[in-house]
Amino acid sequence: MKGIVFSEFMEMVESAHGYDMVDKIIIDANPPSGGAYTAIGTYPHTEMVSLIVSLSKHTDTSVPDLLHTFGRYLFDTFVKNYPAFFEKPKTAFEFFDSIEEYIHVEVLKLYPDAQLPTFETQLKTDKELHLVYESERKMAIFALGLLEKGLEHYKENATIEMKQLEDDGSKVLFIISK
């Protein structure tokens, strides 16, 4: 997992709970990196899991709620740091459809060692999009937060329904309906 994800997670924790909480979760999780992350570094996703579990313990907030909140938070970071990804698409559906074929291609140019989830989209009608998320990290609830913020970014009202396609959570169908 790329370091930008870790550094942004730490910034989210600090802004919501203060620097002392950042220290607490790093000490508690005891990640192999020591909790020092660079944006271009690559770290095992298990470190992120241990940090989130630690934050959950210290805040009495569920892991899924924290992942969801972080997905929503990270979307704003992506808009700020990579505005070109958001300029060409005129709708959320266009943006979601560009993730795999454009955004991830560009991300891999910048970070060739990035291990990205896959997003397969299929426009059912002009009001319904199916998006299949697949990742061994099983962080679909994180992706849900990103998708929700995507809808807000394009000022679109829609519902998102999640259906697990694999029991272990590695493959999830998002049905997005306007």
C-alpha cells in the first residue's frame, strides 16, 4: 500500500483526535515501519489494518466505520493532489468508469509497484451503474466512502447498494442508482 495512504490516515487521525492519538495508535500497533511513512514509500497493508484496529480500540469506533470515514477523507486528498483526474469527467458515472482505464494507468506510471484494486464498471442505464470492486485487501467499505464522496464531488444524488460476490469480501458489487 502506498505511503500517501498512510500519511493521509495519520493526518486524519491527528485532525480528528490530536497528535497524542497518533502516538497511541503507533505505539499500540507497533508497525514494522515504526510509523514513519513517506508518500512514495510502499508498506504492507497489514500495517494499515493494525493502525485502524488500534484506532478503533482507542476511540470505540468500529473498524468498518473508520474505513468508511477514511475513504471519504482520502477522496478530498485525491481531488486536491490530482485535480486532472477530476476535470475531464462531467458526471460521477464518467469518473467511476475512468478509474480502471485511466486513473489506475496513470497511478501505475507514477508508482509502478502500487498494488491497486480493480474496478470493473458496466453502465446498465443512464441512471444505474454497476461497479465490481476486487481486492485481496477486502476493503470494500473504504471504497464505498470514496464512491460516496465521488457522488458529492459531482453534486449527484444516488444510492449505493453493496452485494458481496465472494464470501471473504474480496469481490463486491456496488449498484449505484440515481
